[in-house]
Amino acid sequence: MWRIKMIIGLTGSKASGKGEVSKILKQKGFIYSSLSDRVREEAKRRNLENYTIKDLQDIGDELREKHGKGVLAEITIKNLYINSENKNFVIDGIRNTGEIKYFRGLENFTLIAIDSLQVLRYERMRKRNRHSDIKTWKDFLEMDKRDLRSNNKNGQEVGECIKQSDYRINNIGNLDELYSKLNKILEKLKIS
């Protein structure tokens, strides 16, 4: 069986800075993938155009209910392993404890949580302006509540995922501060 060097998983609230952390890891040679991409791919297969975050949350819940809580992780790893022996991976968008359980069953997995204040995340989301992003503070609060702790056992459990992380970054400053915090973690993991 082939081997992997390391998998760094990223969890955290929406617009907390996971994308910026991913950029740094990609610059260090990590191969990037996102569990959210699997959900967006499913939305496209269903011919959903102009989908919302709620639509994506619903699809993710449905996939986990039908195929198990770790399904998005399993599909992602299968996609990455093709021609990727002995590589480092960064996996973004871990939102359910079943996904963590799946990754913990693989060797060399580390989970980093990135979080930030709600008001900062709302402003970041508005600035990035993805078509699926929410537009109002009220909608943001509803999305955030569901994302952090869904009432559906197959739903989003980002709050619990953050608790299960190996390292946590509180991203309340500028990009230099975020990079500095990440680099301290990477030093501990012996990644240069």
C-alpha cells in the first residue's frame, strides 16, 4: 500500500481564515482539497445554479445521512490518492465529527482549527462575495448557528470539531499575525 507523508485537516467557522491557511500550506508543497468541494460538485450534478450556503448544508447533511458521516472525507481521500504517493495534503472544510474520525484512522493526521469573532467573519464573508454567501447579518447568524451545531446528527458540528482539534488559531488580527501563529504550529510539526 502506498504511503502519505502528512494530512493537515482544517476546521473552523465560516470565513475564519481557513483559505489563507490553505494558501500557505500549498506554498509549502501541500496538495489541497476541500470537503466543501465535494458538496459543490454534488450541487452541480443536481443542476443547482446559484445555490446558497443553506443548499450546500442540506446537501452535505443528506450525503452523510445516506452514506455515513465520513463520506465526504472518504471521497476526498480517494480522489487525492490517485498519483499522490508520499505527498503532503491539506484538507479544508471539515465540519462533522465523522469526518474527523475517518481522518484519524489514517496515519499522520493533524487537525488545526481556525476561528474568529462573528463580526470579523461576517465582514470577511461580505468582502469575498461568493455567490453562495449570505448577505445580511440575520442570515449570517442563522447560518453560523447551524454550522456550529446542527440539530441533525448528520449535519454540521463545527463547534465540536474545533474542540477535537490538535491546534487552534484565533484569527482576530491581520494576515501577518495569522501567518505567525500558523508558522509556530508548523515548527512543532517540523514543516518548514
